[in-house]
Amino acid sequence: MKPRHVPTIDRRYWTAITLLMYKRSIAISVYGYWLVIAVARTTGTAIGDWIAENKIFKLGLPLTTLLTGLAFLSVVLMWRNRAQRNPATI
């Protein structure tokens, strides 16, 4: 390899590489965020409909709504208690 094909590795080179990696990581994190949101909402809707209309459980929409609401509330309360016990880790 000839020396003219090798980039000069100086401050400008590393600044460009850092900015390029930062730009890519932001794009990946934004796309990843929306992918997770789309999958979570779709999956949550499908599971909720399945539980509410399942012939095996026969819970119905009102009871299913109550149970999933209680599950959500318990997660929020556990998260809150964890934050109060150890605020430095959150």
C-alpha cells in the first residue's frame, strides 16, 4: 500500500470518526426506539384481545381490563419503591 492511500491520522480524523459514530448511534437509537414501541403496542393489543376473548379463560373485557390495570399498577409501585430505596442506581 502506498503512503498516499493512507489517511492522515490526526485530530481532524478522530473528530470526524467520532462524529460519524455519534450520528449513526443516534439514528440507530431512534429507529430502535420506534421499533420497540411498534412491537410492544402491537403485542400488547394482541395479547389483551386474546385474553379478553379467549374461550378457555372466559374472563371478558371488564375483568381483563381490571387485571391488566392491576398488573400495571403493581409494576409502577414496585418501580417507585425501588427508586426510593436506591435512588443512585436509577
